[in-house]
Amino acid sequence: MNISIEYNIIIAYLIGLFLLYFLGWLLVVPRKILIRIILNGIIGGIVLFFINIVGKPFDISIAVNPVTALVAGFLGIPGIILLIILKYIV
């Protein structure tokens, strides 16, 4: 009797548990915090967009995606400097 579980099934269950945890967390966190996170992400994306426009002649550009937008939104100017440094280090 050979009972084996494929790794794909285990990974799917883990992702499902993570999504359930995340949805539960969203229901517990006050709406003000969620709105602030979303606004900071939007502001970060706008700032990164302008950095890309202004930095084009200096060959400075940062990809605008949700992670970089949130880093720029939460940390502000130090976050943008961190993203630039990380881009050229990695």
C-alpha cells in the first residue's frame, strides 16, 4: 500500500490557508488602516512615475509595481533611495 501526496497538493493547501488568513486579517483590520495603505501605495506609484520621468536623462528608473509603490508610499524619500540602491546592487 503506497500512499503518497504530491508536493503540488501540499503547496496548493498552504496557499489556500494563507489566503484564508489574509482574508480574515482584512476583516479584522480597521478600514482606516486599509484606506491609508491603499492611498500610500497610490502616492508611492505617482512619485515613482515622476522619478522615472525626471531620472530618464540620468539613466535612473524604478519599475512601478505594487511592492515598489508601497515601499515608496510607506517610507517616502528614504524608501525611494532604498529602491534605487537595491536596483543597482542587485
